[in-house]
Amino acid sequence: MPDILIKGAVAVLTMDDTRRELEGADVLIRDGVIADVGVGLQAGGAEIVLATGCVVTPGLVNTHHHLYQTLTRAVPGGQDALLFGWLQTLYPIWARFGPEEMYISAQIGLAELALSGCTMTSDHLYLFPNGSRLDDTIAAAGDVGLRFHPTRGAMSIGESDGGLPPDSLVEKEAAILEDCVRVIDAFHDPSEGAMVRVGVAPCSPFSVSRDLMRDAAILARNKGVMLHTHLAENDEDIAYSMEKFGCRPGQYAEDLGWTGPDVWHAHCVKLDGQEIDLFSRSKTGVAHCPCSNCRLGSGIAPVRAMRNAGVKVGLGVDGSASNDGGSLVGEARQMMLLQRVANGADAMSSREALEIATRGGAQVLGRDDCGQIAVGKRADIAVWDVSGLQSAGSWDVAAFLLAGPTSVRDLFVEGRRIVADGRVVSFDLERAIARQGQLVQKLQE
């Protein structure tokens, strides 16, 4: 692979340890790694990517998604429901999915992320109807070219046992643990620069047993992989925890081994002060999903309080059935605005929001090799054209979350170009969109 020199950017927002912002700067990529950052770089034989009129940032990092849900955007009956009612509307539809639905929906969701500047994403897949496997989404990520952290989720408590999902979507707990071992052994890569790392992710405290939560934590630590689940998402979630477990979600998580630097929880909208302190002390991460939280009426997560306490926070788009879109740069702006609504106009700057969306997400996923533009880090880079309509008149193009743009011109993952001139070039996106439409029509019928 030839060297690539991204040259002459209006600004390079490095998100390195000193948060340098370099004007008129270049970035040299060699063998998938950032080889140099500075002004006036030269590299004989390198492919030159002119970044005139562009801002260059680290690729954005998505810490929570349900890629299979891109087949179920804006479903009637679920558009205006709270979390539990929304789930009960969607479960019967998801029960009709198969391997192709999982594969195509993942392709579409990953392409949407890429166009919004995302180079690395996790995915939480917790239902496996009709022969579906985690392998289906991993194959899609390989096609699209994003750095991928799939998590093997699970549900084991169905309606007949007092749970929310239909019995057809739950699995035996022994089989769940057995398949976790299988996918970890088959796909997990612990090495620096890994393109795939697998996590263990029971869906939520209200869809699996205490035993499975505890056993999953033990298994993950034996295998050296990370843990993920939903936690403290809304008032219903808190009420369920108090009624069923006699404690708040934070204590439930701590009691079962679900805190620590190898754990990150999605949402955490309703964490209280003691739980925020617990997450800070234990170095537990949070995936903040502002648009989905708004869509489901869950509330505004206490991100400012978390950040002030030293909690690791990253961004997540969540699934397209509760967000209806997958723009990670849009999530960063939404987070910034919501924290200002809750805490005042000076509560979060655009630069802090961008840091959470890049370096912050990489830290949540345990990826110190990603999330910043610095020598030796992986070449996951987003190039944003700030010469167009959305940025016209902006006095501070480095604060592009305030004005735009909302999609990338170019995107590099491990030094490979995934998006060029605003188009996904790693696979046939138009063909995938056409097939997605056919699968949606089939589900509707």
C-alpha cells in the first residue's frame, strides 16, 4: 500500500495529548499508521490527497449501535412509544429476520456511519432469529471496511417468564455462553490495530437472569474481552430494577461484576450522583445516545456531571428503530446542544463534543491506538470540506459542529479510503440499498 499524504488542510484537529490544532498542516500515512503530522511535509512517491478548504479530524467512534434495526426505521406503532412499548411493537417484526436481513442492514448502517465521519463502531446484536449469527454483521463490516467491535448479545427471559421479548427470540443460557466462546475464538483480535474485537453483551438487566450477567462477566474476563449492556435508560428501567432487584442499576451492575475499565454501559440517562462516582472510581465507560434518548422520551443524560467526575464517555447513535438515522456527527451536535439546554450555554463547547466523539469513544472501547492524529496511532482520519454552503460565513471552521458540514468528503480507515469525494467506494452501496428496500417490503407484507 503506497504512502498517502493529506496535504494543506485549513486545520488539523489532532485530539492528541495536548489537543493541538495545526493550521495549513499535512498528515502522512504509512502502512495504516500515522507517520508524521506537520506543515510542509514531503513524501516521495506518496499519493497526494489535497485538503485545501478542509478540516481534518480523527475518525469518529460509535460506541453503541444495533445495526440490524436499519430495516425498521419509523415503524408505525413504535414512533411515539416509550422504551418498553416500543420494544413490544418491534420484537415480532425482528423475529422474522434471517441472516440476509442482518447482513444487508449492517451494510447500510455501516455505510451511513462512514458518511458521517465514523471509522470505528461497536454493535450490540442480541437476537438471532432463523439462523442469524454474529458472523453476518462481521462479514458486512469486512465489506464496508470500518473498524468493528461486534458484541455477542443475548436475551434469555421471554414473555412466559415475565420478560418483554417473545419466547421465540430468547435462548438457553448455556447455548448463549457457548456461542460467545465460539465467536471470540473465531474473530477476536487483541493486537494493536485490530480491525475486529468481539465483546460479550447480554441485552439488559430485564431480559436476562442474574446468573447469566454474572457468568458473562466471568467468561469475558477469562477471554480478555470487554463487556457491554444497557443500563439506567429511563424511569421504567429504574422502577424495574428497584422492584425486581431491590436496588438501583449501578448497585446491580457492581454486585454482578459489571463495573471496571473493561465495561461500558449504554445510555445511563438516569444515573444518580453515587452511580456516577462508582463509574468514575471503577473506570467504567458510558455510551451516550442523545438522539435515541430524545426520540424515546428517556431524558437528558448527565454527561456534564459524568465528565466533571472523570467518567469515560463516548457517543452512540443507537439503533435506527429508535433514532431513525445513523449520523455520528449529528449525535455530537445533539449532545452539545442538550448539555447546554440542561446546564447553560457554556456547558459544552464544540471542541469538547468532538473530543468525546473521537478520543473519548476510543477510550471507552479500550482503543488507545485510535481516536487521535498523532505519530504511531492508526490512520483513521476524516476529511471535512468546509468550503461549501453549510460552512459559508463561519468565522471558526474548526468549530464545524456549530455550522457544518454534516458529512465527510473523504474517510480513511487503517489508511484505506472508504469514502472519496462524498461517496462510499469500498462496496456497492446502491445495490445494497436496493436489496434493503426489497427486504423491507417483504417484512411489511
